[in-house]
Amino acid sequence: MEALRNVWAETGTLPEDLAVIRHVLSCTADLGVAPLPVLDLGDDPFSTPAEAALAAQLCRHHGSAPSARLEAWRASQPQGAAAGAISHVQRNLLGGAPTVARDATLSFFALRDSLAEAQIAAALARRMLEDGRAAQASDIALLVPETPTRLAHLAEAFADQGVPLSGLPESAGLRDLAGEVATLALRCLRLPAPAMALASLAVLPLMPWPTGTGAALARDLMRGNYRPRAADLLQDKAATLWEALRTGATTGAQLAFKLGLLAESLTAPPGLEPARTAAQGLLRRLQASVGDGAPDWQALSRLATLSTPSAPPSLRLLDGVSLLPASDLPWRGARHLIVTGFAAGAYPSGVPTSPFFLDSEVALIRDTLGLHLPSREAALRRGLALFARQIAAASDSATFLCPQRDGMGRPLAPPMTLSLIARLLEGGEKGLVQDMTAQPPVSWPTGHHSVPPLPAPAAPLPEGGMVHLGRRDLLRLHEDEAGRGKPQSPSRLESLLVSPLAWFLGETDATDIPWAPETLDIMLAGTLAHHVLEHVFAPDAALPDPADLPGLTETHLAQGIARHAPFLAATEWQLERETLRREALRAAQVWHGILGETGARILKNEFRLEGNAHGIDIRGRADCILLLGDGRLVIVDHKKSGSTRRRMRMRAGWDLQIGLYRAMLARPIRAEGDGLDLVAGQSPAIAYHLLNDGTVLASGLDPAPGGRVEGVEGDISAKAVALLQTRLAEVGGGSIRLNGTEDEAAFGKTAALTAYALDASPLLRRFMVEGLSIDLQPDEEEEAP
């Protein structure tokens, strides 16, 4: 509570509207220039505590407005419908009432997405004007969640129908490019710099490199590459600036120099000269404010405050369909209301969760201190009251358009207010929403045009899901100077095993790159654990003393974070760092015990394996080579997972990586200093060290009984290699086999293989063949109950 009070107390100058309220609250009645009686509307759920206090103060000073004024004001507000189901819903939405029969005053239609609902809304408005239900366009209102995509769809659809739309912004808001440059520069120069901040700065139009280079820098950064390959394309001043931004600043002198360097380096594409001048001026002011000691980042950030895009005023025509924002009270009534975006997350909008207090604590603070903090209950009550006021703007009918999917194709649930409406109508929710996607156009409530059918595709999709791309060899999409196909990695080939389409999207660099802050996922945790084990246990060195393991683990974990995940060094990641330290220390202690127990010596860490197998070149990296006390060699891979699924996969013959390692070693591709002399001409055993439970699963090794190393008998990769060979033959012939909807379950049940490849892009599940399942040929004993 003290921290929140300090935020308010240290804000400085209040915004103009709050400053006026504070001024009036501090005045006495005799300071009023003229009387200002207030309309007494009772408890208004849309009033903030400051507004309620202002109204109470004005009432104390000047009294309430006469009742005649209040009645005149109420008469000027939308009165709602006089009869029909819509009238019943308007008056009883938030209370209990008997059900009434459904009628044409309320309609609900399910549509595909926001584009379809924009087209239907415009066609519906046109039909109302043509059949006389609306005498003029202003008789119709459109209730809209104001997202840029939805507004763009509506503007285009209503323009196509020739129906004027009143309330659209005349143009897009202007970005504060100067503020963006300054704010992002400060965030990048304050280490550790978030990858998203560097990526956002890279794509700004004022930066001294081409647009394509900035996009390439951003893509590399958002893939987790903190030293993007696209930086090699930069030259001269651009290269100097990028290195300055990437390395940050720890002293005031460094910060001042780099801010000045950025100001000098900015460019001005046509039309952006004023933005560059403003950005340079702001950067110079920041440069002048930097002291000699450590930078005061908070003070500098306040100087570089980014303003929100200044949206121009909306164009409100007297004769046009009224666009009513879903976040505001209606600015005028209408005979017919069309509600768009009627889906979960709107009507009411999502109720935020407080990062500080539960609702019970908010109530306790209110009762104890008299401080009215926002609560989920109050936000929900306000949202429902707003929706009730919005639908009351209609005097004849209301049509609700319910999109079924969002822009990414994810299904949308109905809003909670649909249940509130349905409980007032006979039949409830059953059959209330009509699915327009399942009805013939002749039954739609709008006019429609017959679209000639598209010509049949030249190559229809075969029943088995095989797509022929007309190219002979998809494995040679990327070739070197000698005309050889780019080597495949074991992880890429495992994607090919599970989903050829996922593999193809990766080969063509068409995978999804989420624009999101860095996060600690299982892959990154595994990378950091690998780094610790690689450096704590050095090749050809004695095992460290067990008492030194905590210190060594902490040192090398910090180095790994600096190299692979600098964002984890920030203060807010302290809890996650401690968890990583505990897990890495436990893994190091277990690995220390296994090495001591087997008498193994580490010959090499993080070495490259390259060979030719199955007709292609394969390149990968193994974590280490062990020489056991009896002279046998073991290639070990550390895995940040448990042993249960891996053991099942190996026993079922579906462990592809083992088979690839052995095939690569059988026909190695040598390079100077590759270190493969250690395993040349030999057949080493291969093992997985599962970090989560400290188990080692080995193939080709007969471990001593009672030890921590567990042997898995049989050919543990036979089935995986057989399917891979089939996949290679298909893509080598220019064909891609699509996944079936049952593949994911089949891989999990028969191969104990989690189909991570299917999560590589949202496109993959959209192109699954319904009812098709891959035949993994389970053994008879696996089919038995």
C-alpha cells in the first residue's frame, strides 16, 4: 500500500482533468464563480471515485438541478423499444423476469470471422434501407469492438455496399517515432537488453540500414539468436551503431557517447524528416541529462516518455450508419442495432486480474482505509451495465453477429451475456444462434450474389494426403557451391519423421516466429544445463572435488546465461535463476557420481559429427565422448527430460537419434581438426543422460548390475529409421505427405514420441486430413490389452 501511495505522490503534475477535480475538491463554496447544480442520477456505475467525489462536492456547494431539468435530460436519452422481445431484454437483462416468445426484434447469427461479419453487417444495413425498415442510414447503428483489423474490414465492406458509415477515424493515428527511438534505445543500452527491444529498434524506419536488413535482424533476434547473422550485412556507421546498441552501457560516459552516435546515425526516408529531427533533439536532451556516474535510468526514461498514437477525431456524419465503440456509452440512438464481435472477451470485455490484491483484500482496504481500488466484481458490474445501456440504444430491433474464429483460426466461445439474454426467451439458448455458414444463401437475412464456381484444381489432393509439388528433390532446396544438398540435422530429420509439412516449412524458412518477450522454456533450460556440464567436467581432466561443485555450477551457469540467455540476468528472474542453479547442481552431482562409478574419462565435449547416411549428408553435435575403464567408447547426449518416455521409445525401436549417430559414424565426412580420430573405425556405444531423474540409458553397452547406467537391448532405432527412409524417398521425389488427425495420438501411443513438430506452425493442424492415421505397425504384443 505504501508503494502504491508513493506512485501517486511522486507522479508530479497531474493530467489536466484530474488537476481540475483536485482543484474543485480543495475549494470552498464561496469560491464558485457561478452556481453549477448537478443532475442527481443516483449511483452511477460508470463514475470513477474521483468523479463521484466531484459530483458530491458540487451538490454540497450548489445543490441538485431541478427535477424538470432531470426529466428533460432523461427524455433526450435513448428510450429503448416499446414492445417485443428486445424490449423485454432491454428492461430485464440484469434482473429476473418470466420468459417471452422469440420474435424478429432479436436475431443471432454465427459467422466465420470478423471479415465475414463485416460483410454481412454491411449487406444487412443495405437490405434494411432497400426494404424500408430503415428510412435513412442514421436509423442503423453498429456496435463494434474497436480493433484495427475489424475497423478496416467494416470500412471496406460498407464502402463496397455504398452505405455511409459515421464514426470511423479519418486516418490512422500518428506514431511518436521520436519517443520510440529514445525509449527503445534506453532499454537496449541498459543491460541486459530484451531481444524484443532490440528487434523493435531494428525495424524502425529511421535506422541507418535498409528495411530488409532490419527485418532480418529482428527475425534472428526473435528466434533467440543474440548475435544475429544479419548483422554481418551491416557496414561502416551502421555496423558501429549496431555493436554499440548490442553491447549496452554501464557508465554515464558510455551512455552519452552511444546516444550521440545514435542521433548522428538516424536517417530520414521521404516524408519522415520531421520525425528524424524530433528524434535527434530528444536524444540530444537525453545525452545532456546523463551524469558522470552510473546512469539514472528511471529519470532518463521519464524524459523519453513515449506518447500514444494521436488518433485524429472520428468523422461523424448526420446521415450515416452510426459506429458505436463497444467500450463507450452510445453517442446516439437508432431504430436498428447491429452488434458485431459478439463473442467471448467482449460484451463485457475481459475483466482484468489485479497483480496486487484479491477482491476480498480490495474490499478489506475499502472498509478499513476508505480507499476504493478497482476490483474484478466492480469491473464486471460496470461492463454488464455498459452492455445494458448499449443495447437500449435500439428502438426496433437488435441483430447480434457471432464470429466463430479469431484471426488465427482459433475457435471463439460465446460471451456470457448470451446466457443472460437467453434466460429471458422461450427455449433458452437452444437454437437461438443461427449458423449462417450452414445455411443456403437464399435463407440469409441479406441479399447475396451468386459467385461462379472456381475451376477444379489441376492436381486435387489424393485420398492418402500426398501432395506432389512438381519438384524432383526437395532435399536439394539449398545447395552449396559444389551442388551438394545442405546437410540435415538429427532434429530436422525427426521433424520429417513426424510431419513432412513441418520439415518443408522449416526448409523454406516459413515457420512461425512469435513476436513475444523471452521466456524460460524447456529448450533453454536444457541449453544452460548442457553448458554447465560441458564446462564443469573438462576433457582429459580429473573429476572436480565434490565440495567445489556448487561454486563451479554457479560460475558456469552465470557464464551460460550471459552467452545464451542474457535476459535471465535481470533482477525479476532471480527465482528462475535459483531454480536453474539447483537443477544444474543436482545434475552435476549425479554426473560426477556416474563418471566416478564407471571409471569413465571425458575425451571431448561438444564435438561435431558429420557423415553420409540414407543417401543424404547429416550433421549434428554430440555432447561428449567417454572412455570407460575397460577401454570402451560411449557417445553421450544430455537430455533435459525424464527417462520413462525415452526408455519406452528405445524399447519400441523408435529412437531415431541413436540410429543417425551410428549411420554417420559408419560413413563419416572428415574435416581437419574434427576430433573424429577418437571414434574412427570403432563402434562406440551410445547413451542418453536424462537430467530430470539422473538416469543413463545406454545402447550397445552391457553395464554392471546395480549401477546407475541402464542398458536397453535390441535395435532401438529400427522402426524410426524404416519410416525415415520412406519419408526421404517421398520428399526426394518432390512429394509431401500431410498428417492425419489421428497421427499425434498414434505417435504417442505406439512410438512414445511426443509430436512437437506439429506445434511448429498453426498451419500444420489446418492441413491435417480428417480421419487419416499413420500406420506405425505396432507389434502384436503391443496391441494386446
